[in-house]
Amino acid sequence: MTTMTKPKEKSKKVPLRGMMENVMEQFNSAADHIDLHPNIRKILSITNNEIIVHFPVKMDSGDVEIFTGYRVQHNNALGPYKGGLRYHPTVDIDAARALAMWMTWKTSLAGLPYGGGKGGIQLDPSKYSQSELERITRRFTFALADNIGPEHDIPAPDVNTNSQTMAWIADTYMSTRPPAERTANQHVVTGKPDGSGGLEGRDRATGYGVFLNIKFWAARTNVELKGKKFIVQGFGNVGYWASHFLEKEGAKLVAVQDAFGSIENQKGITVEDLFEYTKSNKGSIVDFPDAENADKDAFFATDCDICIPAALGNQITKENAPTIKATLIAEGANGPTNVEGEQLLLKRGVTIIPDILCNSGGVVGSYFEWLQNRNGELWQLDEVIAKLDKKMKESFDKVYEYSEREGMDLRTSAFCIAIKRIEKAYIQRGIFP
Ligand code: NAD
């Protein structure tokens, strides 16, 4: 989905600082609700391991550049660390810690045998050629060495990384193993291309999961999706696929924002036309002929029913929350709504389907890919979709029903369920020694 060479971003640097504060407030609020054991609260409040690597890469010019890469492993009480790798200028230790923590709650909520991890490289990929990005990725994998592994820590795609990035990581990792172990290590990453151990349908799993969550919510609240207007921030892997499925259901895409600008057409933007246009416009939506370029700062105030933030964290804040027209926010991105923004929205009766539930189709798809590789199987697309439907429905129902029973918002409900599962594992096992 993501093209690795993109026009220079016109947008301001997005303030990801404070993401850790956000996730800790969400965690503590749920921990208070379930009266989490104080010792387990202490354990879950901190990350297990934080790996920072500095590594040299030869550029096309022959010069050497030094890069900084991160991998934060938050918790593995339920299984190997699992989470994406992001290539973006805003990647730093705070963002990696927060995103790793969200992964722990997400995998737990989905009932997967995984913990949470996240990482990436602080860079702007639009400044590098494809062969430079390949060398950067391979050298990063080499620098991470045994800190990742198919039974230890399993990365996946995230912002500005894709199936090609995963293929380079898998190939590099396998090349560093003893000959007899090489092919058995293919599941060191998920989100690979389908010719290289990837899962049919993994590309759409996250966006499809976002769509399913909206559909389940609509069914519970007797809302007809046909004719509903929606806006999407981020038209990459998650934003595109979520739009694709919502449009098929009869909803109308009326505005899109990406790193380069915003467009709006209240009569509707055809998702496939926009997708084709971005391919010929270096990944950007700007100047799409069937819409007007719009004010980037007024994007969230666009007239619509459903808002899908599917780009970066900290996008919905106390500044723009009061202007939001949507009555449903379906979080495709991780951490798009900060705590202050969320409080204002909840007071106004806006429903938020939280990231750890809403975008969990991606990690569920990754789990299927990991199982497929581990068992030497090849799954068909219809089988993948049927399994994904079932898993997403189970998670949505659990969160929705718990929230109704306990009289709480969907995020707190999702966090309570996720944290309880980890608490149970610690109570059963105890703390070594
Ligand atoms: P992507 O790289 O495919 O797309 C990112 C999109 O966001 C692009 O359209 C980009 O132009 C846009 N964007 C970047 N900066 C922006 C800004 N400042 N303002 C507006 N738009 C901006 O990435 P993706 O894989 O679609 O991931 C998007 C979000 O979804 C991230 O928060 C990621 O953590 C989350 N997520 C992704 C997956 C997955 O499977 N890919 C799974 C779960 C969650």
C-alpha cells in the first residue's frame, strides 16, 4: 500500500511527545476500575526491554549516514512480543514505549498468545531511494540481531513500512541463522508478501477490521450505514482499506487528509479512483480532480457522521475535539485521540471505538500468518476472512457488553478486559524467584 518514495511532506512535525502520558492515563484509569493488584500495576507500568541501536549505512552517494533505530518490548506475560516497525521522523523512545504498551493491551484483548512491542527508525523515507531504504532496513535488522525472533519478538508493518520492508527483514534475519534453521525462521516478521510466506488478506486485515467494528456498532445501535458520510485521516494501508469496505456498504467518503494535504467533496469521493490517483501522484491525495483541496487545520470539523483517524497519534485533542461533527470515531491509528480530547467528546455523547479494539484486525491477521508459517500451511483468502470475522466479533461483543454492564466507555472497557487477562497470568505464575 505505502509507496516508499513520497513527495516532501508539507505538514508540520506532528507532536507525538506525550503519548506515554496518554497511554499511562488510560491504563491507570482502567486499573482503578478493576482494582488491579498493586504489584502487577508496577510491572505493567514499565517496559521490559528498550533496545536503541545506532548503525551506519552506505548511501547511494558513497557517503555513510548513521541512523537510530528503536525496539521497545513492553511485556511478554502472554507470549512473544508483537508489534510494528515505523519509519517516521517522530519515532523516538517515548513514542516507541507508548506504542509497545498499546500492543500489549491489544494482543491481550484479542485473546492472542502474544505480548507487546514496537519500534522503528527515526527518518523521513521520502528522502531516500529504494535501494537506500533496503540497506537501512537490512542493517537495522542486523543491528537488532537476537533481540527479535519468531518465538521472541515478531515485528510487522506500520507507518511507512510495508510487505517489501518485511521481506527484507525476513531475508536478512534468515541469512544470519545457521543453514539448517534458515527457512524455519520465516515467521520472524508478519505482513510479508504473499509469495514469501505472507498471508492472503493480511494487507486488508486492519482496515477490514476497522470496517467490521463500525458495522458491529451500527448493528448494536440500529444505525443504517448506507448513506452515512465518513472522513478518513491517512490514506495508507489502514485508511484505504477501511474506506474501501465502508464504501461497499453504501457509506460515502467526503473528505481525506494525508501527510501532504486535505481534500473534500460532500457529494462523495470514489475510493478506488482516489487510490489510483495516489499511485500516479507519488502517494499523495492533493489536487485529486474530483474534490477540492481543503484547509488542513479544519479537517476534523468537516461535516460527516463517522470519522476514521488512520494516520498518527495525538491528532484529536482538546483544541479540535469541540469542532468534531462525527458522532462515531473509529480509531484506525494507534493513539489518535488524547485523553483531554476524549473527555470532551465523551461528554458530548460521541462514541469512540478504541484503537486496541478497532485496529486489532491487523495483529489478528499477523497471528494467522505466524500460525501458517509455523505449521507449514497455506491458508485461502475466504478461510482467513471467515476466521477474522469471528475473532473481531468476539472482541467487539466482549467490549461492548462489558461497557454496558459496567456503565463505562468502550476504551475503559477494552483496557479492563485486556489488563485482567494479564493479571490472571501473573497471579497463576507468581514472580520469579
Ligand atoms: P501507511 O504508511 O500505510 O499510511 C499512513 C498514512 O498517514 C499516509 O496516507 C500518510 O500520508 C498519512 N499521514 C502521515 N502523516 C500524516 C499527518 N501528519 N497528517 C495526516 N496524514 C498523515 O500506514 P498504516 O499502516 O496505514 O498505519 C496508519 C496508522 O494505523 C498508524 O497509526 C499505525 O500504527 C496504525 N495501525 C496500522 C496497522 C497495519 O496493519 N498497518 C495495524 C494497526 C494499527
